[in-house]
Amino acid sequence: MYRVLLTDHPEPSAVGVFSAYPEIEPTSVGTPTPAALAALLPEFDAVIVRSPTRLTAEAIAAGTRLKFIGRAGVGVDNIDLAAAASRGIVVLNVPDANTISTAEHTVGMILAVARRIAEADASLRAGRWDRKNLDGVELYGKTLGVVGFGRVGKEVARRMLAFSMQVIAADPYVKEDTARAIGVELVDLGSLLERSDVITLHVELTAETAGLISQREVDRMRPGALVINCSRGEVVDESALGRGLAEGRIGGLGLDVFTREPPGLHPLLGHPRTVFTPHLGSATREARVRVGVYIAESVAKALIKGEIRDAVSARSG
């Protein structure tokens, strides 16, 4: 009998996957602390986590029976990959299931920032009819710069091409033919910053991408550029973004992610021309079900049949 621990209040449909595998006993919990998780893991052959649960080296070391770690999502920065690899534990994720939800959220953020929707809503609720002070900008004919042209970046590009935007992308791991087939021009990051009216980030958090957008990059942006981040908070220097807003170099900012989550009384939160959401990029009912079912099936097949799909290595990019 194999035992699988599912954290972060998994969907019933994900837990239900294991009913087809009588050799597996699933156990569902909330979001344990690293210490509580370390106390639980010695009894389990696999664990499935979402983004709130952090799998530290200490917790992984405690999992003496642990064979597989499933990440119900794409990003694995909440898992110590080196610690897992050193113990021969295979980490699995779900590369595709959040793609559409995150791309749609990004499009919503772009529109909300460009048309100052959050500010207008707050103003109206406060009893004002402030049309003359809430002018937005059209996206038609503008240039969108996509930093990171993976699955989500491509889907955002396809949607924004429908707005008659010119789309350019920067990604050292993508071939020009791949971008050109979608109607996107591949450029280096410096050119993208200088040419883009809207910049949207879609990179994994790695040693290479941490702090990718710092003060130097902000200084290279086209004056008045809109900046959207629905990837990971740590890929931008939030202080540099704040200075860019204050100086008018950044014309608007939309963040779904923060360096620290929740961000608390973050200085950016009081700034006008901004839209913030609490890491909702993948937070749709459809995505949550897809992710949960997919990773549960991956873990079950890995345990019972030895079939490995979507294994994650400690690579960058």
C-alpha cells in the first residue's frame, strides 16, 4: 500500500483520482508549516503540494519513504529541488494546466492598467464622477513586449495580436522561427525595453531570472510604458518599479505577484495608476480542477506503473 499526502485543501476531484488505484491511500490536509510537514512526511511515499506549501530541505530529508513530489502547478520555487535530487526523489509538475487562466488574467491586467479601471471603480464608489482625470490609453497600434515566450507568453501574444498590437518577445531559449510562426518578432531584452509600450513578464523564477527587471532595466524603458507581472514577484525589483512610477517613466503597473506574499503594507499599494491582485493568475475553478487531477494521475502512474511524465530537473530557464 502506497500513501500519498495532498496539501493545500485539494479539490475532491483530485483526491478522487486515487479511487481507481486501490494500492494507494490518499490523505488530504491544509497548508502545514515546514516543521509540521516534516513530522508528517515519514509516513508517505509521495506528496502533492500547491504554491502555499514550502518543501524545504529539512522537510524533504524527513520523508524517508518519499519517492515523488508532485507540484499542482508550473512553478517549483517552493520546492528545494537540489534536496530532492540528492535523495533521488523525482519532482513532477503540470506545465500546461494553468496556461489559459494565467494568460487570460494577464490580458485582464493589461486592460485594467491601460484604462485605469481599478482607479475609476474606486473613484465612483467614493461618490465622484471623475471622467476628466482618468484618461486611459488605447492598445491599438501599440507595441507589446513579452518577456519569456513560453506557454503563457505565447497565449498572451496570440490574444493581444487580436487587439492589433505589434508583439515582440525576448527569450534566449526560443528560436526565431517559433516566434515568427505566431506573428511575433524575437528581440533581445534591451531592445524590448526600449520599444515596448506595454511589458508583460512570463518567466520562471531561477537564479538567472531573479531581479531580471532592476533599476537599470527600468531606466531603459520607453517613457510611460505599462508593466505587468503575472509570473513571480522576485523577478522584478519592486523598489525600482516604485521609483519608475514616481518619476513617470512607468505609466502604469499591474502586479499579480509580490516578493513577499501576502505583501502587507507595501509602499506600491498606495500608488495611483496601479492594479494589484493576490496571485490570482491560475485561480480559476477550471484550472484548479485540471491541475489537481493531472498531478494526481501523474503521481499515481509513477507509483504504480513507473510511468514518469513532466519530471522537473534543477535546470534554469
